[in-house]
Amino acid sequence: FTELLAGSPRGSAVGAFTCYDLESAVAALGAASAAGAGVILLIGGRTCWPPPAAVEAGAGAVMADGSALAYEQNVELVSRAVVIAGAHGAAVEAELGGIRGDEDVAQAVSAGALTDPVQAAGFMRRTGAACLAVSIGNVHGIYRDPPVLDWERLDAIRSLVAAPLSLHGASGIPDAMVRRAITAGVAKINVNTELRQAYLAATEETIGAVLAGSRLNALHAAQVAAVEAVVAAKLTAFGGQATG
């Protein structure tokens, strides 16, 4: 995780893609292989039941999201997560500010509380987190209004925080804005909603033709192709290329 972010070529960001099943994971890895780019596979806590102890299962990093907590409680949560993850050789991404929306439900929402740059600097020093997810007008799910990102805030955070910055809710943000965020120092970009939309659209379009003969492999192939196309386009927008 940390090596991938640190090794990302200048002017690019690492794509992090939510995978709900084997098909979406195969799609993300296929697009990454074709682009010669490194990617991060995201697995949400609600995807697996019962939820595994992620670092014990081999995850290279975990998200310790205490953004809904009071500041000191968030610090405590992330600090504990850093100790636990570190014992397994894993890193921790934290979140400061409020990124509204549900990562698993595509609903229209507006931006929440934004990340305070000075507070972010102290937060990262105290917790030892390896990456910080920032709230600069981005949301999970669907944007109720056209996204408006606070560039001055992002610049201020970048000037005070040395750790890599993560932008959640990239589905729906125009490519030009994504590239500007990368230029401003964002090193990791999460994509979820657009992948699910492509997956379900392919399912709807294909299901009728594959029902005769119960051609499950054909359905999965269509789902993989649809998601892979979205991931490939995102990697191009993120400047993904061979990392050596």
C-alpha cells in the first residue's frame, strides 16, 4: 500500500476500486494489467459476512474511519488501528471531515463537513496514519448537484500534511477535476458507484440472452467486460502507467 502510493509516477494517482465479487476483482486486475499500472482492490466490511479481521486475512491496509466521531475519539481510534495493523505489516488510512453518502448505496447527497488543514496536520502527527482521506466537497454515491471541490483547502492540506492524500467518491467527478486534484497532491482515488452501475447495466442487458441454457459464464464475462472498461477509463484519467 505505502510502497504503491510512494512509487506512483509524478502527476498520477493510484486507482482504488471497490470489489464486491470475483468478477469485479478480475475486471480491475485485467484493466490494471493492460495499462501496466498498480491498483488497489477495496473490500467493504459489508461485503463479507461475518466480517474478517482484515489484517489477519492479509490485507495490506485498512480504513479506520472515525470521521463521524469527535476529533479526540477519531485520534484514539486511528492510533489504536495503527498499532494493530502495524503488528501485521499493514498500513492505515484515516479520514478527517465528513464525506457524506453510503459507499454501498447510490443515493444523491451533498457535501458534508470539510477537512480543516491545520487540524489535519496535527491529526496525522498524532495518529501515525499512512494516508488521509480528505473532505473537500466530494461525496460517496451520486452528487445531488454538480461537484464543487475546494481547491484552496486541498492546497492548504497538501502544504501541511506530508502523507499521501486520498480522494473518495470519484464517481461523478469530471476527469478534468480529477486531474486537477492529482496535480494538487492527491495520490489515491477511490471509485465505487460507477463500477456498480456498469456491472448492473451489463447484467440487465445480458440476462435475457443467457437464460436459455443457463449460460452463467457468459453473464459473468459481460459483467467483467463492463467493469473493466470503466476501470480502464479511470486509470487513463488518473495517469496510470507502468510503475516498474
